[in-house]
Amino acid sequence: MEFAEKAKAYLAEIKKRDKEINAFLYINDNIVKEAEEIDKKSSKGRLYGYIFAIKSNINVKGMICNCASKVLENYRAGYDARAIEKIKKEDGLIIGMTNCDEFAAGGSGENSSFGATHNPRAPDRVAGGSSSGSAAAVAAGFCDVALGSDTGGSIRTPASHCGIVGVKPSYGLVSRYGLIDLSMSLDQIGPLANNISDAFLVLDVIRGKDERDNMTKDYGKISLEKVRDIKVGVLKIKGVEDRIQNLIDMRINEICKNNGWKKKEININHIDLAVQTYYPLVYSEFFSATRRFDGRRYGKKIEKACGEEVLRRILGGSEITKAEFEGAYYEKALAVKKIIAEEFEQAFKEVDCIMLPTCPGLPWKLGEGMKMKIEEIYAYDALTIPANLGGICAISIPAGKIDGVPIGMQIMCAKGKDARMLSIAKMTELINH
Ligand code: GLN
């Protein structure tokens, strides 16, 4: 199918079904024209034929990039994020901007100021967050691939809940230039896709050193390869529902048996502190990043127009960064972050990858999140946050279903080993999940 035909078909699907799913906050009605232009080109880029949905916290020139917040409701991006520039250069096209938790603060998609995203693969349940719309758009067949951002699980959790693939790259693999940050020392942009090959292609295009983000690093050429003799680290984290842990154990056994790989139980000693370490970092960095939303330059004053969770983080961040507490929270959290990173480094001397569930429970029913305690909601990220603290790469891939609801499995690899992680994932991919 020509690119323009495909774009037309996706637009029609979105118009027909997105009222129920609420994956998009902005649609690019110009996409068919843009596709026609590319169809006419004699030589085409690597992303020719790929239609993207982009999370609403990544700047795409001319499109509404409001972080699912009333604060930036009518903010139209004046430039392209680095990842977007690279996608456009390779002839990828953007069909619209997706729903998410406000400023990426959340794990269910329910914190959006424009209504929660519904899970296309599990009716009446949340899509997972914060990149809820990006995952739902891929799962619903509204696009080929999507970009999300992951600070503590926001790509992997919705990928798990929607039954697709989601990659959190190693910290520094993808430029954060043009990403509206939640927590600059943890955020990474990454792909959500139907399969590993698509996720790999997108990651290969968007990665790379960038003078606009001095934390980026060039990790050299990457490719998907057939991997052999893999030693799989099995990591157990407290709080996972038995039926989920059992499904993941079964998958790991199957994978090891089919490929002749060995497995080994491993421990990350400080992993139970991950959630408590993550929030002081996020609160402090988010508070600082939001000071520019003072109502003068962009949109409204954030404290006046934001939702409850964003306000909680701003107030909390302002409190813990006050001079009298200096060093008591942020610096302690940094110290534990470092320990967890070192423990991962140590673990990866013994094993090639680590496998574990993505989420401790099934996506909850829409509206249930509102009744949960904040500690319970925060604890839900206990399995995804460690990779962000460690700066390592992690992917969520479909592992099966429980009661008809998709369940994801994570594979983690050492920092910079993203291609190896995707190669391992490719060999474990379930067909027809
Ligand atoms: N759920 C986590 C949080 O609320 C992760 C968010 C994210 O990765 N953007 O901070």
C-alpha cells in the first residue's frame, strides 16, 4: 500500500474508534498530503511506510504538545525534538499526539487532564501509563509505532498492559532534547511497537550523540543478531501477584529450554528501596523543571491549572529542596541510586540479561486508581523503576494473558547493551500472542 493510502486508512480508524479509546489529543489532518509528497520521492528513507504516534510531551513542530495538561492546553511546539528530526529525515510520518498522564506523572493514564485512555486489549481497564495513548494507539491499530518517555516505567507499563513491545533505552542513548522533562536524570524517549524488529529500527534511527543533550553517548553501530549461550538472571521482587510470577517463571523456563540457555537466580540487594529512592529524585527535579511554567512564557501558571498529582509533586519537591533539608533527601536518594547502579553492574558480570515481570498486577479497572492510596500507586512501579535508577536498558515484551488481559515480561541488559537486549528479546518473541 502506498504511504498516502495507509495514512488515510489510519485516519479513518482513528476517527471511527478513538472516541472510545481516547489515545489521541491532537490529530495531524495534513498527513495524507505529507505522505503523497514522500510517495513521489525517488529514493526513500529507512522509515518510509512507518506512521508514528507521539506522546504529548515530545515537541513536534506545529503540533499541540500539551503534556495532557490544562497548563499547556493550547501550546503548539515551535521546533522538533531531536528524535522527531531524525524520524522525519528518514521519511517517518506523524499522525498525531497522544494522551498520557499529565506531565508524564503517573502509571495508569488516569492523570490526564483530558480523560483516561481506555485499554484496547482489555476493555474497561486502564491502558497503563504514563505513555497510555502511545501504547493504546499501537495496540488499537491506529499507527505502526509510537514514541513514549520512560522515567520509572512509563513506556514498559503501558506496553505490558496493552500487549505490545516497549523499550526504555539505556540512559544517554537517545537525546532528550525537545522532551518536556519529568526528571532529567532518569527520562528516556523510546519506541512502542508491535514487534521487536520495528522497535529496533526506530531505536536505531532516534539514538545517537547530540550536542544538545550532553548526557548522550555514541554506542557505535548496532544490529539484531542471533545470540547464543545466554545466561539469564532471574530476579524476584516482592509484591508481585502469584499468578503473574508463575506465568513469567513458566515463560523463562520455556525460553531457556528452547534456546539451550542457562538461568541463575540473582539479587539486587537494595532493590526494595527503589521506589523510595525514585520519588525524592523525581519530586526535586520535576519541581525545578516546572519553574518555567510561571504563566508568563508558556500557558498558565502551573500551580493554578494542574491536576492533583502534578501539584503533589511540585509541593513535595519545593518542600524537600528547601535549604534546611539540604542533603537530607535528594542527596541520599542519589547515593542509593548509585548503589543500585553498581549492584546492576556487578550482576551483569554474572549474567547476560535479567528477566522479571513488568508489573506486579493486572491493569486495574478504569476509575479504581482514584480510590487507591498514593503509596499503593507508587509501589506499582517497583519492577520498572530499578532500570531507570541503574541507567540500564529494559524492554517489556508480551508474555501471555491472564483472564484475557495481556501480561508483559521485562528483559534488562547492562548500560549500552541495548542491541544485545533486543537480540535476546527477538529470540524469545511470542508469535500470535
Ligand atoms: N509512574 C511513574 C511516576 O509516576 C513513572 C512515570 C514515568 O515513567 N514517566 O513517576
